[in-house]
Amino acid sequence: MSDIAAQLAAVQAEYDRLPSGLRQHVERVAAEARDLAARWDLDPARVELAAWGHDLFRAHPPAEQLRLAAECGLPVSDVDRLEPVLLHGPIAAVVLRERFGVTDGEALAAVRDHTLGAAEMPLIAKVILLADKVEPRKRKRDPILRAIRRLARRDLDTALLCWADWKWVEERARGWPSHPAHWDARRRWVAEHHLDRAMPPILPLDPADPDFAPAE
Ligand SMILES: [Fe+2]
Ligand SMILES: [Fe+2]
């Protein structure tokens, strides 16, 4: 058995001790992620491992997440203290590395950043984040996620940005704060989207066209 297959089997076995609803969510995310991996030419084994790892600590009670974060040496902000569930990705990334022997840095980043995103994300992290957000149960709840799922097959970065816009609207509508780490990531995604290099080349003005004539 390859390293990655052994790691996957060990991670999957952990779900025997976790709620069945969480396992079902992870199975749906893994199916979405496999599909996106094929579209974006990613190694399916790495994607499967990250998908199974991403929510290993999602069902742990808040006090346990705070304790594990401290044990893992993770920085815990005031926002995290108010909402310890935000720590489940970072905790899982540390535990996958230290207990399950996962050395794939990009897969670990995918697990760590799947809730909030990050300014810099490898391809696998974009795939895991989007697969987590558009799995069938979630897109049934919110049809906008269906459009984001379709977009993820054409352009992962634009899909991420649309997800961030959707999240922004949800947070404002419900009176929830935006996490500073997510906001930093979002600002970078927006800036990159508007960079000149993403735009068509600037054409010289045609002096004969009255619309382009310099203002008097
Ligand atoms: Fe999660
Ligand atoms: Fe998830």
C-alpha cells in the first residue's frame, strides 16, 4: 500500500468514531472534489486525502477545539475564541501531519484553509474549499451555490471570488462579522481579479474618433 493510501485508510477509520452525518458530508465533498480534480488535472489520491482530512475535527465541541488548538501550538484570536469551530481546519492540518504522517504541504494547506480561504492557495486548496461549499446538501439549501459549482468547472478563481461575494452578502444580511483572515484573502482575490494583466490590452486612442478626443 502506498503512503498516501495508508494515510487515507487511517483517516477514514477515524470517522467510525464521529457522527454519521459528518461522514456523509465528507463523502459528498470527496465526490465533488474528485470531479473537480479530474477537470483540473489534479492527482485524485491527494485530493481524496485532503477531502477526508478536512473535517476530522468539525464535530468536536468548542471547548475541545480550543484545547486542541492550544495543544497544537496554533495562534488563537479573539474571533476564534468566540467561534472555536473556525479552528477545526487548522487543527486537522497539524494532526494530519503529526499523527497521520501526511507530508503533502499543499494538501495540508487545503485542509487548514478550507473554511476561510487564504490569499495564496494551491490548486488543491481551491478545489477542496469549493467542493466543501457546493456539495449537494449545501447547494440544495442555497441555489446560488449551483451557479458557483458550474463556474468552478470553468474558472476556479472566479468561483472563489463569487463564493466570497455570496458569503459577504450572507454575513451582512444575518448581522454576522466577517473573519479578518477571510477578509484579507478576499481583498487579495479582488485585487488580482482587477489587475491590468487580467484585462484586455490597452489600445491606443484613435484621434479621429470624436469620443476619444481629449477634453477641451
Ligand atoms: Fe469544515
Ligand atoms: Fe466540510
